[in-house]
Amino acid sequence: MNSTAVAENNVPTKYWHKLPDGKIQCDLCPRFCKLHEGQRGLCFVRACENGQIVLTSYGRASGFCIDPIEKKPLYHFLPGTPILSFGTAGCNLACKFCQNWDISKSREFDTLTVEAPPDAIARAAQSLGCKSVAYTYNDPVIFHEYVIDTARECRKAGIKSVAVTAGYVTPEPRQEFYSYMDAANVDLKAFSEDFYRKICGGHLQPVLETLEYIKHETDCWLELTTLLIPGENDSDKEIDEMTRWVVEKLGPDVPHHFTAFHPDWKMMDYPSTPVSTLIRARKIAMDNGLRYVYTGNVHNPEGDSTQCHSCGQLLIGRDWYVLTEWNLTADGKCTQCGTPLAGVFEDKPGDWGAKRYVVDMAQYLG
């Protein structure tokens, strides 16, 4: 793609094919939307135009912020550093609990108010001292072409690329997408097909396949997040089965974040997740062999911090998004016993803390 494509252009895509009845099938994700001319897929940003699928949100974003990388959440990838974060509009799942529903469920292109070609994003990240760029807020899978062009520009500038995603993508675009990602946090929303089907409008198996692909076929650093919803995916049985699968299929070193639900979107009648549920899930996961398990969306410094799995020393202390302790050598090993900590680390931590800044992209255009 041309990195200077103007915002209003609809960009042709390649993951589609023509059906015998004349419809065009989008092959980007497992929804396989079948569209007549002029129709849009469920994601709303991929449309049938002139007998092909085009991306209608290329070069436009809903906004840019500098966040702590811990907010993604990524705890084992460049801790303490700032990350330039942005999203577009739409989503290829239909989660009833979506906490970014104003963006991900948007069918109003008033949401896409920021012109941001890929080269401008890379310039902004470099100028602002960000080590990485996050494709987040809504799922980057659906703005695949925009993400990849941006990641190319970022790579030229020495900026890392981070995907915050549900992992709902088909094999061929998945391979291309993750060849440009340096890290990913994937939402493993539950460990039941029933939950994915009834609450997310999708399926579990494609997500599991994405996780195994990232872990075993790429160099992309992987972390997981599971939002625990009372009465839906928070039983001991489901957490036990999920974390046993993670240990068996992905290994014990993949960090897993259990985060608290709060009432939102179409699940306003559910209670917030008790802290005790997150602590229970963390214990089950660690008893099953996961080494790095975290609690999120609640204040729990113990559940936020990283211990050496060998000797138990506190390696990285965290209080919300602030690093309070750092006991790693320059090459990422425990200072007490020398055991390596899984992840991607620099010789010293960043000191960005909990700051969050809105970025005006206009100055980086041209």
C-alpha cells in the first residue's frame, strides 16, 4: 500500500474470492461474510465495492494516545516504556460485554476523525520517544492492510509493533499479519464454544489456532488476557481447563492476565468481578504450572508483580502501571539466582509510569 494514501480512499484488499452466485466472500476472518455489491461485513469497515473487498478505514483513526505499555496489558515486553496507541472503528466479533463499544461497535464514521497515514504514525512515535506502536481499542485484524503498512514504516524507524487482538483471523492473513508484529496480547475470552457463540458471536477454535501459531511459528512475544465475567466464564472448572491447555499447548512462560469485568454495553445487569475471583483464578493457573499470572482492573500489587519462578525473588514490582521494583540483570536474569525471565527486556526499565497523553497527529503529517 502507498503509505501516503489519502484518508478518504477505500483501499483494495486481497483476502476475498468470488462465489458462484456473484457474491464476494471476505476471507480475512472466520466469519466469511458474503456480500453483494455495496454491502459491508459485520466489522463494518470491509465492504464490497466494484466486485472486490475494500478497506474503508485506511489512513483514518479514532484517536492517538501515549499509554504505559503495561496498560495493553504487556508485562514482559519493554516494561516501563511509553507506547503510541490508536484504533479505528468496527470489530469482527460482537461481544456483549465490550468495554470499548463506542469504538468497536461504531457504525458512524464520525468516529474516524484523525487523518494518520502510516509514515506519519512512525514519525510521531519516533519524535515522542515511544519504543512501540499499539494497534488497539478495536481489533487490528479488521484494518489489516493499514496495520501492516504502519508496521513497515515503524520497522524502518526502529519502532516495535504491538497487536491487542481477539485473534479471530484465518490462516493466510494471520501469517502475514504476525510477520510484522513484535508482541501481541490476545484475548482468550473464555474456554467454551458456548460462550464464544452466545456472547461473542464467534467460535473458540480459530482463537486457539492463532495462539498456537503465534507461540510456535513466529518470533512475536505473546501474552494472554481473560476478562472474568461472574457466572459466565469464571468457574473453577473452566479456569482449570483453560490454564491446563495454555501450559500444555503454549508452555508455562506465557504470561496470563485475569482482569475484572465491569458492567458495560449489553451486560449492564451483571455485577463487577470480585477481587477474590481474580485471586482464585491466579492460584488455579499457578497451581497448573503457569509461572506468570496477573490480576488486572483492580488494585492488587501482589497480583501485578513478577516473581522469579526459580527462587521466588521479586523481579518486577508494580503498583497499577508504576514499576516499584526491578531486580533483573542487564540481560534479563534474576539478580539472586541467575534464572532468565521470559520476555523482551532492555538493560534497564523505562520510567514512563502511569502517564497518558492525547496526541495531536496534525503536526506529523506531510
